[in-house]
Amino acid sequence: MKYWKIVLTIWMSLLLGVSFAQGFQPGDKVADFTLADAAGKSHKLSDYTGKPAIVLIYVSTVCPVSNAYNERMAALYNDYSGKNVVFLGINSNKKETPAEIAQHAKSNGLKFPILKDENNVVADQYDATVTPEVYLLDGNLTLQYHGNIDDSQRPNQVKQNSLRNALDELLAGKPVSEKSTKAFGCSIKRNRK
């Protein structure tokens, strides 16, 4: 009888379009990918190996939570890009076009590349679920931190700057003390396969 429950669960999951994403845990080497930015330029993750840190941030042009972080994302880029840290935004939402992504980045002072993840392939590999959601990698593409940028959508209520703390520890050659936090925001609007 157990066998039929398992088969039924799998069948229902497939019918409803639920994917069994692999995801990565801190300490895992992550999957390489190649995505294009709004101008059509390809960015291959492994091209950034050897950098002190790589920050992947899942973003959205329309999510109010992601948009509440635009100034903080711009500030993070400004504060750490001079330290040779790579920032890559990833937009996996099915209805947000490269043109909208480019205009949104320009309007909000986001100077780092924002890549379009057509058909949410990379979001599925990484098991990203919300915007904004962060993956901090070292130069060997090993996940060091996964979660939120900080602990409040409202800047005046932030008590824990999770990403900044993880970046500072990683750049200082220390182990990242808080390896994961709960990411929160709008769900990624996926193309179902």
C-alpha cells in the first residue's frame, strides 16, 4: 500500500507542475550556469572563479519586497565592488522582460549585471524561491551563505545585516559564522515544465 502512496504523490506533483529542485547547502560547490544580461551579453558563473566573493541576488522588477531593497543592493555593490567582489542579479520571473529589467536597473541605480533566467532553469537548480534571495559564493564556487540581505524589509527596523556580515567574514579569511537565514519576499513566478 505504501508503494501506491508514493506513486500517487509523484504523479500528483508532476500533474501540478511541482519540481523536485536540487538546491545547494552551505559548503556545496554550486552548479555553473551561463545567462545573458539585458543587452544580450553572456555571463558564465565559472568565469568569476578566483574572485574573493561572488554574490548572486534573485531580484524582481515588480515585487515590492525586492524593490524595498534596491537602495541597499546598490549600496552593497558600491561598498564591495572595489574589493573585487562580483555581484550578479538574476531575474527568473516569467513575465519580466530583459527590456523591463534593464530599465528597472537603470532607474534604481543597480550597476551590477542583472541576468535573465529564461524558464527559471537556474532558479530551479539553486532552489531559489523568493525575491530578494541571496547566494554568497567564494572564489571556488562554494556556497558560503544563503538567505536574506538583512532581517527587515524596512531599513529602520534592520537588526541583522546578514549579507554584509558574511561578506566581511569571507573577505577577512574567516569562516562565515551564520551560513543561512530565512529569505523572504515575493515568490518567483515560474514557468512550469
